[in-house]
Amino acid sequence: MRIAVVGANGFVGRALAVALVEAAHDVIALSRHAPEIAGADGRSVDVADETALQSALAGCEIAFYLVHSLSSKDFRARDRQLAAGFGRAAAAAGLRRIVYLGGLGHDPASAHLASRQEVGTALASGDVPVVELRAAVVLGAGSISFEMLRYLTERLPFMVCPRWVRTAIQPIALADMIRYLIGAIDVEPGVYEVGGADVTSYREMIAAYATARGLRRRRIIDVPYLTPRLSSYWLDLVTPVDRRVSHALIESLGTEVIVGDHARTDAAFAIEPMGLADALLAALAGQTLEIDHDLLRRESGLRDGVYTVRVVAPLKSATPARVDSDLQRIGGSYSWYGLTFLWRVRALIGRGVGEHWKLSSPTEIVQGAAVDWWLVVRRERGTLVLRAIRWFPGEAWLGYGCDEEELVQVGSLRPKGIPGFLYWTLLQPVHRRVFQALARHRVARAV
């Protein structure tokens, strides 16, 4: 069917749009900036513009409403206003259903959770039937809550936390959240509470994340008098996430967010969600596969716990065919990479912490082949993407891609604990120069 995803550039919205495309639906992906999602019709629409919104929704049967205004000053009033306008536009466009993702919590005191539920009420007051799913933290790379958990656990072996670390919470895996959202197309309109298999706490989530990443146990001391506001300032120093959004989220951490009515949800959806440990592993594995596929589109900087350096070198007298031919020659020698001496030094450092690099050259460079200390995760004409095997600072990627005019080289690192963070931070001043030299070497070999 023809389905609109409103807020398709968001964390859940993008994953949902991809899943709907894979399910062979005709997807209209709407956001303030036109989403670029393979197989979907991405359109730029301001949700506040009801006329433009009605036009974009024309011909759709279902709309998923995934819009929140946490970054605005008076976001509660803004959210109610946008939801009411969307309801009117949806009715005028002839939609038969709206699916909305809201937040759990019984009579929540926090403005964030209260706003989530007010939006559901505003949508339900319109003329289009609404299915409202209420959830707690959605575990997946890119979720603000997940990124806060990631940075805290990765960077701090010891932490002083407020008492909200013991607040009961029922997180849900992104994959399960998408299953519930798609399932909401066919259930009776109304409010459904959804969550993962485990009721846990933020303290236990930190411990579970450390286990999933193979980190040492994190030690936590509760300080009862550390208020959410004070803790938000402390988190600003550790977690490089959007402060306007994170502060609103931290305010809600004192409210229990657990599923109260299991029976109604279970009867309607017949979904068995995964537990906390599996959800965390799925989030990390999902990000790994995403980077495998999209490495060459990543920009320099830090995003979702992954550092990236991207450099471009003009091909000049080289040709894409020559570059591709040279990519096929990887393996068995440090000289292929360039800056041979530095690679040898890096290998010696790694040996001191348990790494054992071994130069090797397979008969053919294809996806799944092991070459040197890499696994080939993508190999197409003009493209080679490698993921490091047993890289002590964390998971690392190195990728090359070329067209008629330039060679693109991208390196990424998902640090593992403090050693990974320090490794990247200490080498950051020289990373770009080193990568530029490696890219020029790649072109020179092709010539």
C-alpha cells in the first residue's frame, strides 16, 4: 500500500522507511530535508505547513507520525500544535489510519513524557483513527538514549550517578520496535504499550552494555542528592550528544517507563520481543553491517560513537580501471598501503597488547575473504571496503572508492572502552595527514 513516514530522517523513521520498502510498500518519506532512502520517494515538507502536508499525503492510506520538537523552547505547545495540524491534513487527504510512536509512563511528571502522550491525545481527537504505540528507550545506534548509554559506559570505568539509575525501565530493540510499528497497520485503533522482554534499570543497562562490548565491569556509586539537572551538566562533559535533546530526556529518567497492559498488546500483535542482552548485541551488530555497506558515504567527524576520516585525491593521469586493478593486489605486503614504516610500527604496538597481524594474500579479493588483518566486507568495481580483524582499539574500517575524477578513502573506528578513545584522541592531530598520504600513494600506484 501507499504509506507516508513523517519524520523519516529520524532514528526510528529511517529504519521504518527502509523496512517498509523491503516489504514492497510504496513509501513516501517526509521530513524537513528530503530523505535519501533507496526505494522511497523522499520529499521536503514542513509539518507546520498543512497545505503542503495535505498535498504530500494525497493518495496515501497510512501515515506514521514520528515527529517531536524537543529542540524547541516550548516544545509541548509546539508538539500539540503540529499534531492537531497533522490530524486535519490527514483527514483532508483521506487517510484511513495514523500510527504514532509515543512514550510510556503513568501520569508522567516530566515535560518530555507528558508531551509524548499529549501528542497522542491531539491526534486521536481528529477524524482519522489512530494507533498509538507507547514505548520506552529504543535500543539502536543513533538513538539519543542509546548513545548516552554508549558514551557513559565506554568512557567511564567508574561513575557517580544520581538515584535515577535505579528507575525501572523496559527498553525495546529497534528491530522489535519496527515489527510493532508495521504490525500497527492491521490492529484495532487505540493505545498499546510495547517493550522488550526485560524490565531493568539504567544501572543494569550500563552493566549489560559493558558485557556486550567485552569491557570490564563498570563501578557505579549512587548519590541521592545529584538532581537530574545537575547530572545533565555532568553528562554534557562525557556524552557528545545534542544537549537540548539530552537535557529533556534526562528530566524524564526519574519516571518508571514499563508496560502495564501486556495482555492487550500480546493479543493484538503476537510478537515476542528480545531481552536486553540480545537487544544490545543486535544494536551493535546492526551498526557494524550499516558501516560495512555505507562506509564510503560517511563524512569526517564523530557520529553515533564512530570516528571517521574522509579524504579525496584527484586521479590525474590515473584511471578508475587502474585503481581498481591495484585494489585487487592488496595483501602480503605493508608497501601496498603506503607509509610502510608507520604500518610496521603500528604492528609492533599491536603485538604488545595481544594483536598478531599476519600478512596474507588470498587467491581472489572478494566479499568474505580474509586479507592481511582485514575481512573484505564489500568488493565491487572501483570499490573495496575492509573491516579489521581483532583490532585492539575497537572495530576499524578502511575503504576505497573511485570514479572518473577522484579517489575517496575513508577510515572509521568504533572505539572500545578507554584504550580505543585514547588511541583515536592521541592520533587525531596526524590522522588527516596520514590518510592524505595514503590516498596519494593509492593514486601513485595506479599510475
